[in-house]
Amino acid sequence: MSSSSLKLVLVSTPIGHLGSGRGGGVELTICSLLKGLISLGHDLTLVTPAGSLLPNECSEIQIKEFSGLDQPSWQHCDPNCSASIPFQGVLPKLWEEALEIGSHADAVLNFSYDWLPLWLTPRVDSRLFHLISMGNVSSIMKSVITDIADFDQNRLAFHTYRQAADFSLVGKPVVVGNGFDLDEYEFQESSNGPLGWAGRISREKGLEDAVSVAAALETRLLVWGFMEDIEYAKEIEESVPLGTIEWRGFLPTSDFQKQLGICSALINTPKWNEAYGNVVVEAMACGVPVVAYDRGGPGEIINSGITGLLVPPDDVKALTLAASRVKELNRRSCRRWVEQFASKEIFASRVDSWIKSVLDPKM
Ligand code: UDP
């Protein structure tokens, strides 16, 4: 191991095991980052809910698994709700272990958007770092993030500037973007396919607007994602002609990217300040341009006119017009953007620099 390698403990989301889909985009973020950090030669331990599925490349890292109930997800709580931990919840088990092994590590990297690990930060010897995975959805979370920014803002990193702007920070935020294993995404040249939409099937994702676009253009919309809200899915289905939506389920990345790559465009319709939007970049990695609302991470990531088209938030007419124009875009430019700015290697090196800049401020 080189002298610049670190002993790092990564703590997974307490919502679902890796591969379950319940944790959303953070699951893929953790897997890509593990692969990138392994290639940088770091000594890694992952603390994660039991049953987590990890890429083959991770066979040599140490894995500590714990069973317990999921945390409730903050985006579905009332904005003023309290922080709560269910009886026999997995979160305290993950953190008991993380603090134990973290006291002998260089740093502990937290991926859970949760009150407990943030609150612990100034109160423990282990050096805790947090990759914040959502924008502001709750007063208590905003307040604890503000407290950590006052304590040492460099312990926090964000996926995009637009996400970071949701919080009261004392200085310029550390923004690390996100990373993808490009070997897993095949570039597809043809732009004659149907429209696609991907994400958790949940109200903050705005699937109904993408469905309206497909109905207006009289084309099919292929839909992939973890089914979080079946009532919402039924409401949407009833609002458009039969056959407009083609539900494809929640697939492993290898199948997901193969099907996604045939699309003429991905429609991305966030109704909230999406922190990043993994599916946007996964589509681009396959050569699929993205038509999206100019809101949150997608609004920052998409280079309108090159890798996709951005329209004013919630303007379904503009979204429809943009979806009818995607053939003007060069699919190779989409893939090239991901290679330049969002590979797993680039992401891991940004995270590596962030942590080292705090551990050794002279660097
Ligand atoms: N996803 C998947 N299979 C599917 C559809 C989606 O694995 O069939 C994954 C996708 O790779 C992405 C995640 O679901 O990592 C959705 O993450 P995103 O950042 O777009 O939104 P979030 O759920 O975090 O709000």
C-alpha cells in the first residue's frame, strides 16, 4: 500500500441493503466509490445493512453487516417532523460499529442522510465526513447540517452546488459530483427508440409530467425504478391512454442500461431540489440525451443544447416541445461528458482530495 493510502470506514445508508433499491441513488454511488477508492489503494471497511450486494471488485474489502429495521426516509416525512429511530433500527447498530473501528481509522465516511451521524460529529474522536445525498427536506436536518458547517464545514461534501445552496453554509461548499463505472454502460448510437423515464416511483420525481409528454407525442414511455408508491403509479396510469406507459420494473444496472440505451431521450422531471440525479448521467453514459426541468442537480449537470435540453420547471408544454427535438443532439457528446466529468475514477479522486485536505490541511 502506498504512503498516501488511507484507512477508511464507509457507512452505508440505513434504508435498505445495497441492491434493494430502497436507498435510491446512494446505493450506486457507494458501489462506484468503493471501486474507485480500491483502485487508489485505500484500505476499506464497509459497514452496511445485512444482505448488501457488492460488485465483484469489492471482494477484498472488509464488510461488516448488521440486521435491523430501515430508518424512515426524510423526503416522505413532514418538514417539521422529529428525528426518530425505530425499535430495533439498523442505524444505531451501524454507527456503534463505525465508531468502534473508526477510532483506529483515518476517517469515517457517512452516506446516510440522517440526524444521528451528523450530531455525533463534534462529539466523538473518530473523524466523521458526510457526503450529503439530498437537498433540504426537513428543519431538523437543515439545522444539524448548519451546526456541522459551523463546527467544520469541510467535513461536509455535496453532489452539486444547487443542492448545497439549500443549506446555510459558512463558505464555499465542497462539491464532489458523482461517479459511474463506464465499463458497465454501453454506448448505443441509434436515436429512433421510445422515450424513457427512470427513478423511484414517488411523487417528488414527477413521473406524471413525463407521461403527459409521451401521451401528447403519441409515443411509448418506458419506465424503470423502484416502486415506492403504488397508489401514485395507479393514478398516473389512469390519466393516459392504455399502452402509453410500459412498466419495466427495477432492474440490475447491466439490464437497466441495456434497455435505457435504446431510448431517444430520457425525460427527467424532478419536483424537488434533486441533489444529483444518477439516472440522468446513466442515460448520458449510454448516449441518451436528457430532457429535464432546469431544477436541482439535473439543471446543473445537463449542458442544454449539447447533452440534453433544459426547460423551465413544471412547464409540460416546453418539455413536450424539447422531447420532440432531441434528434438534433449528438449522442456521442453525452457519453463524452460522462467520461470527462463523472467517471468512478474522477469521483474517487475528488473524494480522496476532499478527505486528505481536511486530514492534512497543508496539502
Ligand atoms: N435504478 C436501478 N434500476 C432500475 C432503475 C433505477 O438500479 O431499473 C437505480 C439507478 O441506477 C439510480 C437509482 O436507481 O442509481 C435512482 O437514483 P437517482 O439518483 O436518480 O434518484 P434517487 O432515488 O436517489 O432520488
